[in-house]
Amino acid sequence: AENAKGSKLYLENDTVAMLDNENNTVYVLSLDSKSIDKYTSAEVGGATLVATYDDSVFILNPEKGVYEFTTTTKVKQVIEAETWGNVVDMQIYNGNIYI
């Protein structure tokens, strides 16, 4: 992806998700099939973390909450922001999101 600037990476099995909040995009790279999928939304601009689970892509905006991409260009909020303090990581295990 030309001009991509990754700020965070997330690895799940053979899939790497790269957060590029400067370009409002999450790039999902499959290491096995050597393919790249682009997920683009204005919400990515305020995101600080990215995670994947199965075929789902999640982003965390510390001021707004956690969003899941429903298509490659649309997101829905799945967790509202709370007074989390300084969030340093987001992991998904067995379908549960840990912040």
C-alpha cells in the first residue's frame, strides 16, 4: 500500500492488521495468501489500537470506544468509552475483547 504509515500492528495466526490512522485505514495482510484488504472509515483517524478476531476487524478510539467493521467502509460501535485511563493494549481471546 503506497504511502501507508502503520502506527500499530496486531498479529492473529497468519493475519497481520496494520493501523494507519493518518490515512483512516486498517490494512489486513494475509501471510499465507499474500493478500491485502483495506478497511477505511473516518473513525480510524482517532484510533490508537487495532485487533482482529476470525474475519472481524476492531479499532479502539480511547475517547469514543471500540468499533467493529461491518463492511470494508462501515463501522459499528460495540463498546462505549468509559473512564479507562491510559489504554495501552487491546487483545481478543475466545471472542472476548480485553482492554
